[in-house]
Amino acid sequence: MFARMTHRTREARRGVLALTFAMVMLLLFFITVSAFLLSILTGTVRAENAARELQALYAAEAGIDLAIQMGGRQDLTGRCGGARYAVQRTANEIAAMGQVARPAGAPIRCVVVVHVRAGGALETGSWRQVPPATRPHLAGMLAGEAGEDG
């Protein structure tokens, strides 16, 4: 009788051990799959933000190109594809901000500055990308345009 009980206890322990092992392996599987899906999602978000940053840069460059073509010193705002731009021209430089909206969070902005010579020609090698915070007036121009678009 004692031997029979010991055998049953061993079988029960093996069953509990096998069940515990299966549960741990299942948990590890779900953790691995979740980590994999999270890394894919993170990569996708980074790629989308990089594409939006390029759109903002291209919009700023389009604004500078338009300001050069139009001459004069008027401020400009407009659209370039899905992005918007604002341009301010002074006697010695043209500054443009491109902006692309994101589904959530702050818009992506890019600012480009080029220097202009006394005759109105661009100074070779003066193209610079600067932090958007250095040109808050351009962001204000874009905010005003967004209010008009409505």
C-alpha cells in the first residue's frame, strides 16, 4: 500500500512539474512574440518620422526657392504636398520653416537658412539647417496659416 501511494505521489509531482514547465514555456513564447512585435512597431514609427522630417525639409527648401524666384522681401506661407512652409526674407538672409503634422504629438519642423549677398544673389555654401526653436516667428506664421485654413 505504501509503495502504491508513493508511486501516485511521484506521478502527481511529475504532472505538476510538466504543467509548470509548459506554462513557463508558454509565457516565454508570448514575451518573445510581444518583444518582436514591439520592435517592428518602433521601427515603423521611426521610418514614418524620418519620412515626415524629409517632407518638412523639402517644404522649407521649396519655400526658399519660391522666395528667390519672387524676389522682394515679403513673407510667404504655402503648401508643398502634405507639408506647409513659412518664409521670411531679410536684407541678408532667407529663412524658411517646413512643417508636417503627425497623427499624435507635436508637428515635425525643419528650418533652413541661406545668406543673400548685397546684389540679391545667394551666398555659395551658406545653406544651413538650424533648430526650429531658433525661429519661433516662422512657427507663428504657420500657426496663423493653420487658423486661416481652418
